[in-house]
Amino acid sequence: MLMKEFFCPTLRELPAEAEVISQQLMLRAGMIRKVAAGIYSYLPLGYRVMKKLETIIREELDKAGAQELLMPVLHPAELWKESGRWAEYGPELVRLKDRKEREFCLGPTHEEIITFLVRHELKSYKDLPLNFYQIQTKMRDEIRPRFGVMRAREFTMKDAYSFHASRESLDECYEKMYHAYCNIFNRCDLDYRVVEADTGPIGGSDSHEFMVTADTGEDQVLYCGDCEYAANIEKASARVKVKEMPVKPKKEMLYTPDIKTIAQLAEYLSVPEEHTIKTLIYRGEKGEYMALLRGNDQINEVKLKNALQENEIEMVVDDSLERPMGFVGPVDQKGFKIISDNLVMKMDWGITGANEKDYHLTGVIPGQDFKPQIIADIRLTQSGDGCPHCSNPLRTARGIEVGHIFKLGTKYSQAMKAFFIDADGKERPFIMGCYGIGVGRTVAAAIEQNHDDMGIVWPWPLAPFQVIVLSLGASDEINNVAENIYKELWNIDVETLWDNRKERPGVKFNDADLLGIPLRITVGKFAKEGKIEIKERASGKTEIVNIHQVVQWVNQFRKRKGE
Ligand code: ATP
Ligand code: MG
């Protein structure tokens, strides 16, 4: 491909809208262009990288025994009503009507469609297990589309769904997919961490996320430096010791005028925050709740939502409840279901709101002075907390979630009545697993991890081209040498870009660096002496190589890259 013919509109200026480096570089290198918020076109350079990744994904999934198919983007509402998600899924689901006023949605994920397919086609345990995948467009009307293709509203996902007659068969497939995912991200040369994850609205039991480590990552991960434990903060738990407390004071009202926050209360009473009990009010679809935490802890709303079995919850911070906000507490309260964090129940006593303006109550004994309906881990795990496996201090890191695998169980097959006949002749719901990879997000994550001040530094397996030949000067000799190298490299299937534009050398060097092509071959003043220069983009190392040895040199480099 000739650079002058290749549609790759590079930008000199930093695009104002770009918040993260991958988004800046994808725009500047002419990989993508924005159409609307969270909606992008991939230009030829960007699409070449996508296809590279898709090939790696296909190879690894085929190896793991999954079969590729393709499902539609447009889904009839009936199937989503059958699963219950028509009501459960919030405004992220793009809903629309056809000309006959029939309801549809644009698929954000495909459990309903695959379950519908399978329930009509598979009848017996003898047909199982089966694992299907597709690489296809997903639509999610994200509340905050941002970071370019990383959190888009329309994006490409590889999604896979497996069907099993037994739990063991699901476990086996899950394990295989776990390894296939490791192979995929290893082959992309990405630094990543596999973490335990919350299952979110898709539901199910076990779940792992594949997190590419990056400071700009939206996700926070807690991991143990000593053992294997790693989890998304949404899911992470910890072993925390509740410190011994001083002798319990008499249970009595304390006058605490205008003292509404835990920090103010602790300071006003000269007690540590962990001697207080924080009361948060939440509203869900099924009711109103009082969530209790130790004063020094923060709430984990994902854990809270799961423990309450609510789809959506919202913290109440205004005066809509006709309660003395800032002074509410669990003792002698009416109207709220109380959910308490495990650690609160381990406190000997605590200070809570007294349900009266300007008063708190001290000497309150959890379990005696109030009895929560639910006791669960609803606390946000923090860096320094004890690892739940080995008690050593947990550390935090940021990551970009590029893949997610779930053991779904029978959530969808049960709801959608997708049954098979088991070996004992009984009808049972299929046991399912599902497995996703964000294709565009992985490309962006690869850039977050592989760039420098000059531009992208593609890992060899994802590079849109592997070599860029620059001819500096317009002499026939230089042109002939460059053209020969260019052709010979294509002859051995090295994807090569030839920049023979009439541009200044500086412009060509800058573009080559910005595009991040792993090897740059410069044909210039040494051509007369039968030599050219090869520069490795990643290390910056240069080497002067004999023209006749160039192809062999590149071939050997390619082999070292594992191709
Ligand atoms: P997130 O928590 O980031 O919103 P999710 O848990 O909703 O992700 P899944 O439903 O597990 O995502 O989707 C599978 C994969 O699809 C994710 O691991 C991610 O790589 C990708 N993905 C999800 N949402 C988006 C998006 N808005 N833009 C690009 N890729 C996405
Ligand atoms: Mg999401």
C-alpha cells in the first residue's frame, strides 16, 4: 500500500474532545472519526487493527471448540419480555417500533436470541455441550459515552454462549474459555489481570473480568501481592478486624447541634469515626432502606443492590422523607427495612442518629437495640484491608475491562423455557455460560499500554502494517531500492506501507512514529553504498543493513515475534 493512496488522515493538532491518550492517538493517526457521541467510523487503518484482533480471537475460540455464527442486531421485544429484561434493563436498552407498531430493541447482548435459537433446535443431552460465538455490533445507550471507542454506544463485541447438560460440563467450558481469553490477550502482548467480578444485570454465579492494567482505566481492582486473589472493587471483599472498643457508655441522647456528617460527629464528640454507625437511606423499586455501616467505611452500592435484590437503587439525600436528615438512625425507626454491614454487627456498641433533629444516640448495641432484616457485606473494600484468602494487605490498581466471562446457570433457559431431555428422560433447563470481549475497547486498551510521546507503538500482532518504507529524496536510485524492498516484503506476506510522498523527511518520520508501525526502513543517502536503515519503533534502536539482507532481516525479526 502506498502512503499517498492510503486514506489515513493524520492530525497534527491534539483533538480537543479527546480525554484519554488512546482516543487522542486513534483520532490523530486517522484510525477513527466520530459521527455522534459514542458512535464512530473506523477508517482503513483502524479497521485493519480490528481485523487483526478479530483473527486472533477467531483462532483461539475455534481452538477452544466454539463455533461462529451471526445473530441480528434487531431483537423482538417479546423475547426480552420472556426473559424479564424488557422491564429490568434501564435506558441503556435502545427500544424502537417498526412500521406496524411492533416493539423491538437493538441488542446490547444476545442471551435472549441465542436461547430462543437453541430452544427450537436442541432437544437432547446428546446434542450438548455446544458453544457459539459471534463478532457483531452491540448497541448500548451509555449514560456517559466517553474515551472514544472505549465506552461507545455502538461497538463491536465478541460474544459467546455455551449450553450444557451439567454443571461440570459448564465448569469445563468456562475453564477452556478462561484459557482461550488468556491466549488472546497474551497474543496481543497486553499486560492484564484476571479478577473476580460482579455479574451485574446479566446475572449468574461465577464471573471473571480481564482487566488491562492502565492508569486511565475506569475500573478499580483490588489484588493481593502475596496470593492469587484479585477482584473488581465492585465485588472485592476483605478480612477486617473490628478493633476492641472502650467500655460501653450509657445509652443516651447527645445534643449535637447541626452535626450532620460522620466526620463532624467524630470531631465534635472526640471519638474515632469507627465508633459511630453511618446510616444511609436508599430507595429501590421494592421499598425504602436504611443501610448501616461503620462510620469509617464507605458503601459499595453494587453489593448493596445485590443484597437487596433490587435492579436500581438511589440514595436519598433530600428532605423528601420528612425525617431529620443527618440525624436518622436504626433505633425505634419505622418504615425502613434495615440492612447492616457485617462489621457493624461486630461492634460492641456505636453512636447513631437519634431520629430527632440535632440529636445522636450513644451506647447503641447492634442486634439488641435494633435488629436488621438483612446482614451482608455491603462495604467498599479499601487498599490496605486484609486479603480474604490470606489476610495480607490488599493493593489497588486501575484497569480497563476488555473481557468478561460468566457462569449464567439456568437464568435465561428457565425464564424462556428452553429445555432439553436429560439422560434420565427428564426435562431440564439448559445450563449456560456467556463470554464477552470488547473488540474496539481492546484496541484502545492496547494503545493505552503501548505509546510514547511520538505516537502509537503497536505490538507486532496487532500492527495494521508491520513495516513502513520511507524513501527520502526523489532520485530513481532511491525509488528503485525502496520499491524493491516494498515488493519483496509483500512477497513474503509482510504487510508494508511505502511512503514515497513528496514530503519533508521530518513529516514522514513523524507520521511513521504516530502510526506506530513496528519497523521503519529508511531508504536515503546510504542507498548509494547499498545500505538502508532499519529502526525498531518500540526500542528506538537503529541498524544499518545491507540492501540485499533486508528481507531476511525482517523475516528473522518476524520469527522472533512468534509469527
Ligand atoms: P462496563 O462495566 O465497562 O460497562 P459491562 O460489564 O457492561 O462493561 P459486558 O456486558 O460484560 O460489559 O460486555 C462484554 C465486554 O464488552 C466488556 O468486557 C467490554 O470489553 C465491552 N464493552 C461493554 N460496554 C462497552 C462499551 N460501551 N463500549 C465498548 N465496549 C464495551
Ligand atoms: Mg456496561
